[in-house]
Amino acid sequence: MKTIILVTAIRYLTPLFLVFSIYILFRGHNHPGGGFIGGLIGSIAFVFHVLAYGSARTVNSYFQLTVYHQDRQQNNSPTQYMWDMVSANTWNRLKNRTPDWRFHIFRVRPAYLMAAGLFLATTSGVTGLLRGKPFMTGWWMEVKIPFIGSLGTPTLFDAGVYMLVMGMVLKLVFTMSKE
Amino acid sequence: MLYAIVIGIITATVAPLLHRTMGRFVVIPMALLPLLLFIYFCTFMPEVVGGHAVTQQHVWVPEVGINLQFRLDGLSLIFALLITFFGTLVMYYASGYLDGDPLLGNFYLYLTLFMTAMLGLVMSDNIFSLFIFWELTSISSYLLIGYKQAEKDSRVSAWQALLVTGLGGLALLGGLILLSISAGSYTFSGLLTQRADVLQHAFYVPAVVLTLIGCFTKSAQFPFHFWLPNAMAAPTPVSAYLHSVTMVKAGIYLIARLSPVLAGPDIWHYTLMTVGGITATLGAVLALQHTDLKAILAYTTISALGLMVTMIGIGTDPAMKAMLVFMTAHALYKGTLFLVTGCIDHCTGTRELSKLYRLGSHMKYSGLAASLAALSMAGVIPFIGFIGKELLYEASLSSYVLLAVTMLSGITFVAVAIVFGYRVFWRKGEDKTQLQHHAGFPLYFPPLVLAIGGLALGLLVHLVPTPLLQQGMRAILANPNAELKLSLWHGFTPVLGLSVLTLLLGYAVYKSLTVLHYRASTLKPLYRYGPNTLYHMMFEGFLHHAKAFILWLQDGYLRNYVMYIMFFFCGLLYFILWRDTPGIDFTNRIYQLHEIRLYELVVFFLVIAALIFLLGTRSRLTSIVVMGLVGYSAALFYILFGAPDVAATQLLIETLTVVIFVLLLHKLPAFTYLSHQFQKYKFIAISALFGILMTYVMLLVQQQAMSTSELKEYFGKTSYLEAHGRNIVNVILVDFRGLDTLGEITVLAVAALGIFSLLRLNPERGGKQ
Amino acid sequence: MSSDLLLLLPLLIPLYGALVCLMFWQQEQWQAVMVGLAQIAWMTTIVFLMQRVMAEEVLVTQIGNWPAPFGITLVADIFGALMLLAAAVIGIAVYLFSLQGLDVTRRRFGYYPLLLLLQMGVSGVCLTGDLFNLFVWFEVLLICCFALLSLGGTKGQLEGTLKYVTINFLASGFLLAGVGVMYSLYGALNLAELALMVRQPEHPNLPLLSMASVFFLVGFGIKSAIFPLFFWLPASYHSPPVAISALIAGLVTKVGIYTLIRLFTLIFISDLGFMLPLLAILSGFTMLIGVIGAAAQTDFKKILSFHIISQIGYMLMGLAIYTPLAIAGSVFFIVHNILVKTNLFLISGVVAQRYRTFSLKKLGGVYLHQPVLALLFLLSALSLAGTPPLSGFWGKLMLAKAGLEAGAYTLVGVSLCVSLITLFSMTKIWNEVFWKPKPGNHIPDKDLAPVSLLRLRQLHLPVILLLVVILFIGVYARPLVQLSVRAANGLLHIEKYTETVLSNKTLK
Amino acid sequence: METLLPLMVGTLFAVGLYFILHRHLFKVILGLILFSLATNLFLFVVGGITRGSSAIISEEKSTATEPYADPVPQALLLTAVVIGFGIQSFAIVLIRRVYQTFKSNNLDELRKENEAQ
């Protein structure tokens, strides 16, 4: 399966899929689509990435953020320091190999994604309760946003579904591919 | 009266704690309780003797008719007094008998509970609260009989007693419920006023049968008598208590209590007389065959109980009188003899008749007690036993059979009395048995009190017992004017002659006891057909068959389980469809076939072909792919019939399933062929049945479906206007029925959790990540 | 508190609790604290809910503020609230037990969130007023059971879970199909709406109702383990650790019976002439076979597992008799059984903590070593066997009385015999585990699992807690009996239920 | 097609059940998946099938106009499909673990610890 073309294609397709899935998510209220479908599409993007590269690489590229930082030197001005930090974490990433650079890895675990999704979905419903109405009573913003349509708590709910589905599939696939 | 019960229960519960803190002195509070209760009940005496019943009502669960309604009339008071009086002595006796036992606290717990339950039983006016106490006595006697829990014998006997009386208890429950339904009342007093209804109700016979089964098991009547001799495994104070005034007398009490309600129809009288007669005879005959002192006593108890039941069965005034007096007398002497036996057992380490001689020289007081009790048992003037026996004969004069039964028991009692009162303690000529230790005060004092009580009641028969017994008799006969006059001396009547004859014959039997015991061994094979053996056979048989049955049913084959379920489902549904015969209009359907588009037909055949292929293939990969194909086809159908969201979801999920399979493929079992041989056709048959059924249901429902639903219209109307979405399915998912979706994503989350722990938590790998 | 909030909190508290657990995935200790708080909060809400329901009979909230037959209704009546109350009590007990009675690895691998989500599922089932939503909550319950049963992955667990999954998967299939049939025939999913529809004699699809009811009878019958459908239960319940099996054994089958009672009093009433005798036969066989199975076992947990089946028969019996008293008996019996069964499982766990076995042949002598435990067991066991005045007796009495009044003599006879055999197998455990001296060929005393006194006491705590509740509803049975009678009245006279649910048709 | 679809679903049910009754682990899981697919299609078929018109309100209207497919069964179906997926994937993993632990693909060999004994 691992032909070079496919592998390369997947590498570029994955972000595209992600964007597409988010589009599907928001479109869902008016056209076919929605949180499930969006979440599944988004996760399938990663699934293929995992199939092509292995889960470790996928985690590396998409689910963790390494933040480099360094103690502030005496002679550096605050602006200089900030600049260094920003540059070290963006275009100069690969040069941070000197020992005075420390790094910290932030990892988005699928479980957290799941929890966050579930939390978002539930909490979007709880807003109804907070307003003294029944659970999940919809609350809509007046303005309409192009492409997406109107925004409201059901949209949030759908986003929660999206995150949960994605987290669930990723968790499955990561767990299994490590076997 | 409620407080008496409550205090009893509280005292019982704290007994183990008291034992822990006070050591052997725990006996003080424990014996004090029944004593105080005795005094308490004595205070009711004037009122009850005056003919007034003391009543108390406490609401408990009126919804099911159970209230704590207490009613202390003559009968109840007799029992209450006996129970508390004996209770005091037994508690005290136990402190000597079980001295130093680490579980003494538990013993007192059970015994006090037992006593309290008995008290509650005899005081209850509400039939269900009586039942509650009834069951409590069963349970607490179970714990008491099995007190020496380390001995297998003890455990088995306790279990037997529990199961037999438990069986009776359930029958009784049924009987009582029937009674309460037929009378529309839950109290004995209510039953009495509704007597006419009860007698005419269709429930009368079942109620009588069930209630009597309950009483018979409790009172050790034939054929349920076998548990009582086995219950000897209990410590002797318990046996004494059980046999004299509690437990077995509970059945007698209840029969007597119900007698005014249920007596009348022949079935009542004849059942009681027959069962009582058989029991009395059987007990008497068996008592003579045993050489274990406790066993002898146990069988005479059975015999005595049989006599009492017979008397209630006769049901005349003299019979009731006889029953009451005999019961009191029996309680006193039987209690004494048991306690003495316990003392002998304790001091010599044996209860075997052939090993006990001339104990009187060591144990004067015990011997004295035994002799006094034996005289009462033999029915010698001026003991109360004499009066009892006279009355028994008088009551059974009406029928020769009854008289013979009574005589037989009487003769046995005389023989047994001689054994206890003379043979064991005083007979000269043999080497005396050596004691292991001397009997302490607690061991001989209580029996002595009881024995003297027997004498005193006989001498003072006018003073104390008569008025009380009269009230008891009135309660049984439900006749406030029934008179009971007791006197020691009746003059020279035929009955007196019978008494003397009994004494003579009894002596003769005593003389031939050795021969009888010798002969008894030849009767052993007969016991194989006795109820005890029967019980054990049933017990073992039940266990054996239960095991075999469950092994057969729950055989561990998943496919069998699935098959049973499917059979049940299909059978039920086929039956209902056959019964209701909802028809399907096929002409219309055939007409509809024109509307089929070609591509639909192609997909349809594709699925069918894929399924057939799936049945034959032996490759894992192929079957996964084919399965995916079926899934995609389903998605196609969803698209074709206006469900794009479902279709997309189905497509994606099918893809994911395939991916999961692929990820795990090399870990999945290879596809070696496992044939089912003969079973195959069975499986095909049930699958086909199921498939056809589901098809039929679908066609049927399709035909009958509502053309449009309220929900559809409402969602169509409000989806955009109120829920701001044009895709109705999505709006339903996230808004109208968002709660479903919430549940559904929870399922997904849990599935992921489960899979994670399933794969990672692996005992073979030490359960580490 | 508004009823909107009060009805939601039983769902939200476990859910948020589980979310917090997911966040603290690595810190098992924190999870334990959070779950404890969640249990207390859950219990408190349910007590409040109970109070409100007692005052107002039926509480309703419309999810999403959509009017009644269209949106999903959450509705609490006395029956549902009672179920939840019992579930909350055993929730606390099982939680306390798991602190010491469950190994750390299992706790670290999601025991706590699963526990909470299971409770959420139970809340959903007991509160929902919608047919499909009921199915969804059952699935939540079910997947939690799957995960819990297999948690730890020992051989026995895997095998048991496999059977459990397969058979319950079929059950879900039936249920889903049944929901489809119901919607197609009646065009409604709301239980109250359906209830009104099936009570219109002129409805064209009324004859097909009994066909639809078969799907639910079999589906929920599997979940509640009634007679020909119970095989998954003995196959799986004995395998996981006690902290898991106690919870599942105590709750899940009863929730199934709850649903059966609910549906067969609310909706499937058109064919009672056929269904009730059928249910009577099923309940008789369920009782008998369960108890026979229990009598044949020689393993503490297996005896208890088979007894679940037998007692399900009792609960079904009330439904089969179908008088107010009978259904009240069932309700009482369910509540009683949830508590007692859990307690017995917990006791088996306490015994096994020390002796490391559940086999009756190897156990013995606990009476002398742990007299308190012996007492606890005895009271619970007698309660299960229905000895008066413990809690089991009241249910038994109500059922027997109702049965005799209604003329179901055989059924009552069977139930009384079963009660005797129950007593038999409970005292068998008592005889073998507690009274019998410890067999010599097993581990000698000094090799017993080292259990510190403190830990042992902590293990006793939940057992004592449950027993206090059991004794309370036994000795002071009146409140619960009254509630059961009210619950039964609510079930048989649905006017209040339907009126309250459908009152807000014009909500938006 | 209204007549043919039930036939197809019936076949699907039959084949699914036949596989579930098999003693081969892998076939059991295949059976479960087919059964769940069949149940979903059952729901779909029973819910009434409408050719073409999906339940989406067109841009220029504010309420749905007949004919449009009943959205309720679809929504239920979608929920059921996803739930089914969760359970299916659990079942697949379970089967894999069973196979790994027992080293056997034959269900009959699993019953060494017989549950009734």
C-alpha cells in the first residue's frame, strides 16, 4: 500500500480533508452533513495518515506542539526576548538544538478530544438550563455568517459531536495501531 | 406489649457485646429479662382471669393488612407465662451448661430472639404478624440447633429443621392469605366474627390444608415429625425449651387458636384426629426403641404433641380441657427431664442408657427433680400430670381407637418415666457411673424448680391454674361461658381404673425394655422407608437432578443460547401472526414492481450475490471486502431513497470498520473451516425461518404504515422557522432530539474507553501500558 | 429547583463526573475523589427529585423546549424515582467498596468513568418518556456493561463478555426493529402519545400492536434475563471482580424489568388476554429455573447470579397478575432486590478478599473469624429469601396475596416453593462458607491474603450501609409499601401521566 | 422496490443469524455486523421509503413541501448506525482479544470454565 505517490498524496490531503470536514460540520444544518459526518471525514483523514506513516508520526505532526523556551538573559530586552521566543517556535524550530533551549511538549490526546467534545455538547445544552429554560433550548445569534448560516447552541452541540467522533476514532486507531 | 417485644429484640442484639464486656456474668441481664417479662405478664392475670382480653394496636403496614395487633387472652397468657418462666430458667441453666463457651454471647442472642419471637407469636392478634414471629422462631431455632456449627450433624439437623419448618411456613403463609381473603379480615378476632363466611368460602378447604401443613411441620406431626429428634443436636437447654413450651407448641397454639374459626366441617376434625393419632402412636412406639436419653424424650414429645392435636381434633369441651391441662403438665415435666438429661450429659459425657447407672448418689438434686417430673409424667396423683391424664382418658372415651391411642401413649410415658425417675438414678445392683465433674448449681436448680412446679400446680390446682386455664379454654372454644373445673380427685371412676391399668402396663413395658431395645435393631431396615430417609433422598435427588438439568440447559454453547432466543422470538411472533392473520395485499405489490428502476435492481442482486458469496468464501480478507460491499450497497439504497446523511454516515462507518479489521487482521483468527455437520441444517432452518418472518413483518408494516405522521409535519413546518436549519434530519439530531445524540456520543466515548482498556489492560502482559 | 433542572441533574451529574475523570485520566486518586462527590451529588438530587415527585406525582421537562409529542420528554413518576433512589444507594455502596475492593489497575483503566456513565444510562432509562430515547439509554447502559465486564481482560471475563455482547447485541436489534415498527404503525415515539393512541379503539393499526409488542418483550426480556432468554447472565455475571458484578447484577436486569413493566402498563395493553398468561408462564419458569440453577451451584457468586434470574421471575409475576397490589409488589420487590443483591455480592467480595476464592468447597469458618460479616450476610440472605420481617418478605407477601386474590394459584404455589429453595440455597452458603470449619486442604490460616484490619473495616462499611437501608425498609416497610402502591396506581391509571406530559403541546 | 427491499433485508437477517450461530469466532463477528446492518435497513424500510426527495427544505421555502422523505426514521437510523458502530468496534476488538487469550478460533473450545458447573 505504501506507494510513494499515495503516501505523498495523503500527506497533503490530510489537512485538506480536515478543512473539508469542518466545512461539512457547519454546513450540516442546512445541507447534508453535520457533526457526525464531519467528524468521521476528519478522522478518516488521520486514519489514512496513520495507515501510511504509523501512529507515532501522526501524533508528531498533528497532535503535539513542542514549545521551546529559554531563560531570559540579563542583557536582552523584553522585546528581543519575545522575538527570540517567537522565532524559535516558528521558522527557527530546527535550530533549537543548543542545550540552553528547553522545550515542553503539549499533546492533544484523543481522550481529551473526546472529553472536550462531550463537554461542549453537554454544556451547549446546559446553557438552556442556565437561562431558566429546559435543557438544550436553542439560543441563536441574530447575525448570519456566510457559508455557515446562523450560529446557535445547536451548532455548538454539533461541534461537540464532531470533536467526540474524531477523538473516538483517533483513540481507536491509535490504540490499535500500537498493538 | 410491643415494648416487651422491642426490649427483647434489643437485649438479644446486645447480648454478644455484653458477653464481650461482662464475660460469664452476661447471664444476669439475660435471665433477668424473661423474669421481668414474667412478672410483667403476671400483672395481666387479674384482668384476663376476669374475662377481659388485653389488646394493643400499633399501625405497621396497613396497606397489606399487617399491623402489630396484640391480644392477650387466656390462651395467650398461659403461653406467655410459660414461655417467660421457662425462659428465665433456661437462660440461667445455659450459663452453667455452656460455661466458658466463647460463643455464649451469640447463644444468648439467638435464644433471646427465639423467646421474643415466641412471645410475639402467642400475643399476636393479626394473623400476619403471627406469621412474622412464626418465621422468626424458625430462623432462630435454626441458629440454635446449629449452634455447634463445627459438627456436621448439627449443621445438617439445623438445616433440616429449617427447611421442614420453612416449607410449613410457606404453606401457612398461603393458608393465612386465603383465610384473610375469605374473611376479609386480618385478625383472629375478625376471623371469628366472619366465621360463617370462612366456612362457606371456596377457599375453606385449601386454607385448612395449607394452615394445617404449617402447623404440622412446626409441631412435628406425622409425616413431618422427623426433624424434631434430629434437632437434638442442639445444646440441651435449647432442646428443653424447644420441646417444652416453644417452637413445637407454636403449632398447637395456632391450631387451638384457629379451632373456633375453622372447626365444624368434618375435614378439620378428621384430619386432626387422624394425624394426631398416627403421630401419638408413632412417637410412642419409636420412643421405646431408643436408648439415647434425649432421643427417648424427643419421641415422647412427638407422641404428646400427637395427643394434643388429637384432642383439638375431637373438639369437645372435655377434650379442650384435657389438651390445656396436659399441655401445661407436659411442658413442666418435659422441660425438667430435658434439663436433667443435659446435666447428665454434661457431667458424664454420655446419654446412652446402657452406660448410666445409679447417678443419684452423685447428683441428688437432679435425681430428685427427675423423679418428681417422672411421677408427673407417669400421671401419679397428686401431680398435675395425673389430672392431665385423667382428662385425656375422659375425653377419648368416646371412641375405642382414640382410647387405644391415648392408652398406648400413656403406657409409654409410664415406661419412660420409670426409666428417668428410677432406672437412671436410683436402681441398685449395678456399678455406678463415674462423673467427670459434679453438677453445678445452675445445672440442677432450674429443673428442680420446674419439677416442684409440676407438683405445686397439681396440689394447688384450684388456685392458680384453674381460672387461667378456664379462660384459655374459653378462647379456644369461643364460648365465654365454658366452665372448667379441675380437681385432683374425681372419685372412683372408670377413668381412674384406666389410669391404674396404665401404670401397671407401663411397668410391664419398662421391664421388657431390654428385649424391646434388642428387637429394635431388627427394625432398622424399616427406617429406610421413613420420612427422614425420604427427606435425604429428596434432598440429594433434587441436588443431583438440578445439577444435571442446569448443565444440560446452560451448556456453555453460545449458539444454543442464541438458538433458544430465536426459537422463542420466532415461535411467539409466528403464533401471533397466525392468530391475528393480518393479510398482505400482494396484488398491489406486484403492481408496484413496475416502478423498480434498473439500477436499483442491480444493487439488489449485487447484495444477494454478495451474501451468497459470503456464505461460501473461506478467506478472511475477501469476506471483509465483501461485507464492506454489502455495507456500501446499503448506503446506496439510503441515497436512492432520500437519506443522504444516513448514506454518508454509512459509507464512512463502513470504511472505518474495514480499516479496523485491516488493522487487526493479522491478530484475528485464521479462517480454518469448522464444519457443523449435522447441526448445519438446523441452523439453516432457523435462519431461514427468521429471515422469512422479518420479511413478512416488514411487508406487513409497510402496508399498514401511517401515510404521514404528526412528527414529520411538525418538523417540516418548524425546522427552518424555529430551529434555523434546512436539513431536517440534522436539525432533529442536534435540536429536536438532541438528547438521543447526546446518549449516542456517550456510547461512542464508552466504546473507545472499553476498547482502550481491553487492548491495554492485558493480564498476560502484566496489565501494564 | 425547577423541574427542568431537577430532571436533568441525574443525567448531567454523572456525565460531568465522567468528564472530569477523563481529564484526570492519569490520577486515579483524584478520580476517586471526584466520583465520590458525584455519587453524593447524584444521591442528593435524586432525593430532591423523589420529594418533588411525591408531592406532584409526575414531573416533566421537554428537552429543547419543543412541545410534547415532538421533542423528547423527560418524565419522572414515583416508579422511576424509586428505581433511581435504589440505584443511588447502591451506587454509593459500590463506590465505597471499590476504593478498597478493586485492584488499582482496573481503577486506573476507566472503572470510575464507566461506573458514572452506567449510572447516567440508568437515569436516562428511568426518566425518559420517549421510546427511541429509551433505546438509546439502554445502549449507553449496555456498552458500559460491556466495558465493565471485560475490564481487566481475564480469561473468564473475556468469554463471559463475548456471550453477553452477542446476545445483548441481538436484543438491541430487536428493540430497534420494534421502535421502527411502532413509529411506522402509529407515527409517534412519545410514550404518553402512544399510550393515548393504543387506547383509541378505532385506531386501524391496533390489531398489530401485539406483534410489535413481541419485539419489545423479547428485547427487554433478554436484557432482564427472563426465562428462555436468560442464558447470557449466568455465563457472564460471575466472572468480573465483585465491585463490577455487584453493580451490574444489582442494577441492569432490574432496569430491564422496569422497562417491561412500564411498557406493558402504558402501551401494550391491547392484547393482555394473551400476554398476561404468557408472562405468567414465563415468570413461573424464570423463577423455577433460576432457583434450580442456584441450588445446583457450588460457587458463591454463581449461586447469587442464578438467583438474580429467579428473582426476576418474581418481578415479572407482579406484572403477569396485573392488579394494583401485584404491581406494587413488583415495584417493592425490584427496589428490595437491587439493594439486597448488591449487598450479597459485596459480601462475597469481602469474603474473597481474605480467602481468595469463591468456591464453597474451599471456604469455611468465616463465622468464627468474622462474626460481624456473618451477621451481615445472614440478614441479607434471609432478606433475599423473604424471611419476615426483612425486606424480601413484604414483596413476597404482596405478590402472593395479589396472586391469590386474582386466582393465580399455580403461580403463587410456584413462587412459594421457589422461596423455599431460595432459603435452601442461601442457607447452603451460610452452612458452607460460614458455619463449616475451614477445610484443611486449603490454604492454612497464616497464608490467607494479608488484609489489614483497617482495609477490612473499610470493606465492611458499604455492606453495613446497605444493610441498614435493607433493615430499614424491612422493619419500617410502610413508606416504601405506600410508595409502591402509589407507583402501581400511577402505572395503572395513566391519565395523570399522559396529561402532564402532553399538557404543554403549545410550548413554543 | 418496496417489495424487493424487505426480501433483501430478510436475506440479510437470515445470513447474519446463520453466521452468529457459527462456532467460528470470525464468522460470529461477521454475523453481528450483518445483523446490525439488517436491523438498520429494517428500520429504514419500515419507516417508509420515498424515492429521491430528501428531507431538506429548499432555499426559497421556509417549510418543507410534500413529497419529502420522513426525516424521523432517518434521524433514528443515523443514531442507530453510529451506536451500532461503537458496539461493533468493541465486539471486533473483543474477538481479537479472545483469540489472543485463548489461542483458538473455535467458540466451543472456550467453554473450559463451564458456567453452570
